[in-house]
Amino acid sequence: MSEEQRHAEIERNTGETQIKLSLDIDGDGTTDLDTGVPFMNHMLDLFAKHGQFNLSVQANGDTDVDDHHTTEDIGICLGQVIKDALGSKKGIKRYGNSFIPMDETLAQVVVDLSNRPHLEFRAEFPSQKVGTFDTELVHEFLWKLALEARMNLHVIVHYGHNTHHMIEAVFKALARALDEATLIDPRVKGVPSSKGML
């Protein structure tokens, strides 16, 4: 990790998945994605584009069983590289909040890069699947992301009835909230905490 570049990468190999992932916090939305899970390719592309992150993910997992392990492990890896890329967190805004409308849906994501992991998930999806993707994996992905990035993550879908729209709005809102929270604020001296550390 370089403080100036705010870049990190990881390689994680288990009996279920093999993942290589890299992230540039201060990017332009460039992606190189091959997760083996088409819906996650779509969501991660949205995440990177709307957060202005450069993201590369190469994943090979046991998708012949289902998408669970691959989706979960991508969440783990993405959380770890976010934490590593931010380093000491000096000068960051720390908090981010985004509302994203998508047709009939309104989603909100609020983050605090607090070093205290928590996920509050207020979303009920009408469908159990989008294509072949199990929608319960959205919670699994976000929980592992919050845990490994050590962030406080609140996800609220205020309303909506199209499951694809609801999940897409969540990923876009996550991107915008994280982009805001990771921005360098020149007014911030050191880390934005009365404790002197995050």
C-alpha cells in the first residue's frame, strides 16, 4: 500500500475460491472484472464507475455448486483492500451518505470508516433470485465487506418492488457513500477522530 497512491491488492486462495483483486481509491472508474458470477460482474462494475475507483477482480470459484463462496470471498477481499489502501486514514472525511433513486426504488447507504465493523441491513427483496443469482448473497457480501474493511455500514432500501433495481441502487449508493467517506478533506488535520486514531 502507498499512502500517496491509495492502492492495495490481494491474492486469496482457498479450497473453494482463487481470487486476485486490486483497488485504486483515487481512480476513474476503470474495471477489469471476471468473477465467474455475471451478476457480481455487473454490480462491481457499477460500484467502481460510481465511486470513481479502479477495480480489478479475477475470481475462480465453485460456482458449479452455487455463487455463495465466490461472492462471499470477493466481499472479504474487497474489504481488506479498502482497509489497506486507506492506510492511516489521515485527512479523510470518514463519513459518507448517499441516496440513489432507480425508477421506483430509493436506496440509501451510510458509511463510517470507524474501524468498528457493523452492518445494519434494512432491505427486503421481493424475489429470491435475479437471473441465477441468489439475492440473499447481497447481505452476505455486504457483511463480509463491512467486517473486513472495519467500517460501519448502514444499508436501507426505503421502497421499491423490482429486485434488480433495488440491488443495483444499493451498489450505486455504496459506491457514492464510500467515495465521499474516502475523500481527502484539506481541513482535516491527522485522522478525523477525537481519539486521535481510527
